[in-house]
Amino acid sequence: MTDDAIVLSRVTSRRGDFQLGPLDWTVPRGAVMAFIGPNGAGKTTTLDLMMGLGQPDGGAIEVAGQHQPKDEVALKARVAYVNPDLNFAAWGKVGRAIDFISGFYADWDNARCARLLAEFGLDRNERVATLSFGARMKLSLVMALSRDAEVLLLDEPTVGLDVATRHKLFGEILDFMKREGRTVVISSHQLADLERLADHVAILNHGKLLTSGRMDELVERYEQIDGRLTNGRSLPALDGVRVLARDGDRVRALLDRKFADETELAACPFEVLARTPLTLEDLFVALVAN
Amino acid sequence: MTSFVRRMVFDFRPAWLAAIAVLVAILPLLDGLWLAQPRSLIPQVFVFFLAMPALTAATIKLPVWGMLPVSRREIGRAQWWLAVASPLLIVLASLSAALAVVGLCGGVAASPAQIAALAGDECALAVAFPALALWNSIARNRLAAVVAVGWLALLAVVAFSPLTLAVGLTAGALAATAAVVTYLAPTMVLLRSTVQLSIGARRAGARSRPTLRSGMRGWATLAAPFLTDTAGMAVVSIFAFATMRLLARHGNALTDPTAAGFAMAVLALAPSIFGAQVRQSARALRGLPVSGDFLASASIGAVVAAQLLAFSALYLACRLLTGPADALLRLLPFAIGFSACSLPLYLRSRNPIGAALSFPVFIIGNDILAGSPTLAWLGVAVGFAGVVAGWVWLRFELTRGRRAYRPWPTATSSWRGRQLPG
């Protein structure tokens, strides 16, 4: 068993003008990975490909030690996927949908399922078609969390959920992570929530992975600096320094400590006025919006 | 059949099971009547639609099936059992049961050759639609289109030929071949939804799809796919009329008016397609700065306009094919009224009950209307009442009804990435 729960090697997928990858990405076993990116970055495409919903044009996908598409059945038996598009209305009632799905998994826990249904306020006799959007998302989460899956892929799991339910969900995810060797990948736009929950982060933009690593290391790696140009000209191009905004002689820049040379920056005609540590949201905006 | 495939195949909702039970109960009756009086009825016509509920259910469930720990082959097999094998088994069981019962009563008038021909014919028609759908989904290339056209041509030969032993056996052999080919195709079959209207920006690289904009241009973009679908329905209805007419020529007790009723019933399915589009777009439509009156009028107007256009094509084709088609004219107001009502019915019921009702309603309605030319005025009155009722009902559904705005699962098999070739 490798230390990585998910390994993507040179994965590519083209859909019209959109090109995903080549994507090289690993998610360590035991990580809670925040998978973030702007709309249309390719997050759902990546998760779908991991689950075997569509086939990449190139590259290799390994999830929970299983290769896609060779080990598709074993892979899907070890992975639980939640996606807002999933709809169980064809099964009529909540109970029927659960009975159908549970029959496919040896690791299904009926007691946990009943507890989760009660926790999320769902009734087995309710008709799926009349559930609200949030309630349908809860049902998908119940389906995923009632199992003992090794890897949990959550695509926008908090969309449509109220604050209380979101907190319950995070509690359930933490509970899930208590089990040995469990891995969670959460794709979401609720960055404040992810910052509290996730210990790893990957940022995808235009189908390319901008960065991936431990949350604390990434947040420490980047720093926002505000300063003043002393010669009135522009800041010279420096490795690891990216200008985010300029207003007259005032400049706001993103400093990537991994590549930036502080002595080189100090030699520039630039007076640093403030250094601000970044939140995940700041980092996301700095990397993606600029 | 593996246990997982079995689980997918035998996953029926009680209401769905009841609908199938009705169909399955009707078939032996029709078969029995035919065995007792071989030239009186055509049970095959109903057989053609046996696979549709299964195909629809399999399509809607496909996104969830894709998540389950089953292989693509197993999903393909589940679809095959539902869409191809079940109709075949139902057809053969129905005919056997009818034969046993009518035989015990001593009323079998059909010869063994006729019975064999009927069996082959029914089998071919039972697998015609699902085999075509499955094959088209599997191949997804020009070859698929070529094979589909060839398959339709073969079916036309079967349907238009007299019910002889040779034709029946050929049809049976075709059915067996189609069943075997679709069974062996080692792939998960992805049936795409054709009814979902995309509202919003066009995806990069995607084929041009209708986009709702404000003003008349928006209405035009909404109506465009409906008109396309209606044109398709017109072609199918012409095909249906021609089939029925030619079957009638081969000794059945079918009359032109009944064939017309059948063709008009097919044409009346068009609002079901439009209804799906309105349903998918209901929230966006209600968000437009137009009144409920305008929205209902525009929708009903689109239905009536498209019906008239499609009807014109059908009427012209029928005149060319068989001479005067007065029965069609008598049915026209009736069809427009029915279509107008089936639009809100579709929004209310989610399921295309209107489509399911159209065949009995039209065939029975036709029998009444065909009785006397004076009764044609009754058809006009019924049609007018249908349009008015449809408008009032649709306005209610769009302005006050809640069910029209509930999300409805469509075949969301548009997964990201390339679809699997097999």
C-alpha cells in the first residue's frame, strides 16, 4: 500500500476548448484535501475522471490503490462520491433509494445510516422528488457516509446546506477521518469552512494545477507585501514576486518565499510598508484572480 | 446475470410495476383475439412501445448506476435485460399464454405458419426501438447512422410485407441478431437527454444550443428546438400512417381513419417534448418580465403553430400516399385541443401521461368522429374547448402551481471527459 490515496499522472482531458491537464497530483493517505478553483477550472471533471465517469484522453489515475479503468469495480467499492447532480428521484422514496444503494456495498452500516438520516432530518418515507435541494444533497451525503469508504470525494457538498447542517457535516467528516487511513477530497467554494477543516489544499485554474500541498506550509509560503516605490518607476521583475495591484507609487505584491530572494527584493527601490500573512481566501484570490 | 445486474434489473417502483402490469395484461388479450380471428387486430403495434418505459427508467438511473461498484459491462447488461430481453420475453410469454388459453377453448383460427410469422414479427418490433437506441449509443459514429438507417429499412420491409411465414422468420432472425449484438457490445451505454434546454452562456466548444434571451429573440430560441422536434414527430407520424395504411392493405381490418388516428396520436406526442423544455426552463421563464397570460399564450401558441406545421406535412404526405385523407382533417382540431391540454398535464404530472393517453384517446375519438361527418363539428368544439382549457390550466401551472418548478431528473449522463468507447 502506497502512502498516497490518489495519484494522477499526466492526466489530460479535452472537452471542446477546455483542456484539463496534463495533471500530476497526489493526495496523501489520511489527508483532508481542499480542492479549490474558480468556476469552470476543471474540479468536477477531475473528480468525475477519478470515479470513472468518462475517460481521460491520456495519463493514469490511481485511487485507493486501484487503477482506473482497469480496477473500476474495486475502485468504486472503496470510494464514495457526492455530487450535486446526483438525483435519486427515480427510486421514489428515500427508503427505496437507500435500500437499493445499500445492497451494492459490503461495508454499508445500517445503524450509521439510520443515525445520519435522523441527524439530517430525513425520513425514509419521504418522496425524493419533493425534497428541497439541500435535503437532496443531505441524502447524497447519507449515502456516502453510511459506508466505510477509504476515500471520500465530495464535490460541492455544502451547496444548499444551512449552517447547522454544514457543521454537522464537518463533524461527520472528522468522525470519518478518525478511522485509519481515510482520505477526503472536498471541492467547494466555502473557503472559510475549508480552511478550518482541511489540512491540505490544491488550487486548480483553467485545467492546470497552480499549487498543491499542506495548508499550513502553503499559507506560510506566501505573503502579501504592501510597499512604496521609491524611484516612481515599476517594480523590476523578480523571481517569486508578483505585483497584484498598483496605485501610483503604492504597490501590493504576492511574495512566494519558495522562489523569492529577500536580499534581491531589499536591493530594489521599494520600501516595504507592511507584510500580511494570507488566509486561504487571500491566497486563492491572489493566485487565481490575478 | 450477476447479482448486481439482477439488482439493477429488478429495481421497480410499485407505480411503475403497475403500469407494466397493465401493458403485460393487454398483450395476451390482443394476441388471443388475433389467434381467434387472425385478421382483426394488430397486436404488434403495441409491442413496439414495450421497451420505452424500461429505456426511460434506465436512462434516468444511469448517473447513479455509474457510482455503484459495478463494471460498465454490468451496467450495459442491466440496460440490455431491461430494454431488449424483457420485451422479448414478455412478447413470447404473452403469445404462449394466449395460445394456451385460446387453444384450450378450441378457438385457434390461425394456422401454425401464421402464428410463427406473428411471433417473429412481434419479436422484431419489440427489439426494434431499444436495439436501435442501444446501437446508436454504443457506436456514436457515422457507422452507427448507417446501421440505424439499414435497420429501419429492414423493419420497413418487415412491416410493409404481408404476414407470411418467410417474413415472420426473417423478422425473428433479425430480432435475434439485434439482441445478440447489443448483448455482446461490452460497454456501458450512455443515452443522452435530448429534451434539456440549456439556458445561459454557451459552453466553449459545445455545439450551438438554444439560449434564452429577452424579447422575441428569446422566444424564437425557445421555439426553435420545439419546431425541430415537431418536425421529427411529423416524419415519425407520416411513417406511422404509412405503416398502418400498408398493414391495412395486407388484410387487416384497419381503416384509413384508424391509421389517421394512430398517426395523429404520434403527432400529439410533440407537446410532451415541448413540455419537458418548458419544465426545465420554468424558473427562468417565470423570471422574465412577462405576465402569466403572455407566457401561457406564447406556449400554447407555439404548440398550436407547430401542430399545424407538422400536420400540413403529414396531410400532404398522406394525400400523396393514399389519396384523400379526410379522417386526418376531422382529427385536426381534436389533436390541437389534446396537445394544448397535454402541455400543462406534463408540467403537473412529471411523467408523460399525455403521451400514454394519446393512443387510446385518438383511436377511440377517431371511431366516434369517423361515424358521421356532422360529428366532425363535435371534434371542432372539443378541440376549441381543449385549447381554452389548456390555456387556463397552463396559466395556473406557470403562475400558481408549484410542481412545474420542482427539479426533474433528466438523463444527466453528460459526464466530463471523453465517453467510453467500449
